[in-house]
Amino acid sequence: MKVVFHIDFDSTPVFELMLGNIHNLLKSQEDSKVVVVANGYAVKLFTKPNLERYRDEIENFVKKGIRFYVCNNALMNLVKIKQDQVSEFCEIIPAGIVKLIELQEEGYAYIKP
């Protein structure tokens, strides 16, 4: 099973809901391929200080192969965050919306917590 979780609001409750969704998915479908795409104001959630409290959880997800993508357009143009402020567990991509389209074309199920 291939799943993309899309988060675009700067909302800790939505972020935590997404983490819970990922945990639940992996409990029932251990071999799932999971990707998270953050764009819009949600990119703020993936900065080093904001992810610190979830560090162990995110690190475990990364070890399981989960990828976290952060939109550079949102970083630079919307929230004015420098790339070096983004957590090392994330990959900065040019455009989150393009990545979402590509993943759906590759057969990823779209989930918006």
C-alpha cells in the first residue's frame, strides 16, 4: 500500500492526528510505503524547534522508510523560513503541489488528516 499524507496548515493537533494515522496504518499494513508532503503554512511544523518534541517518533518513522517532504516555495515565499531551519529528517522539494500530483500519478492514496 502506498500512501501520501498531505498537511498544509500550521496546526499541531492536525500534525499529531497525522502521526497517529501513520502509526495506525503501520500497525495494520507494516509494509506500507508512506510519504508526508508539507506545504503552505504547515512547513512551520517541520522546523528543528517545532519537531524537537517529536524527534524520536519522527526518527523511528524515517528508519522505517517514511519520507517527509517540505515545500521550498512555501518556505521561501510564504513563511520566509530558511532551509537550514528545517529538520534534518525532511527533504526540501521545489513545490509541494507538484510532488502531490506526481505521487498520486504513481498510485499513492491521498490522505488529508
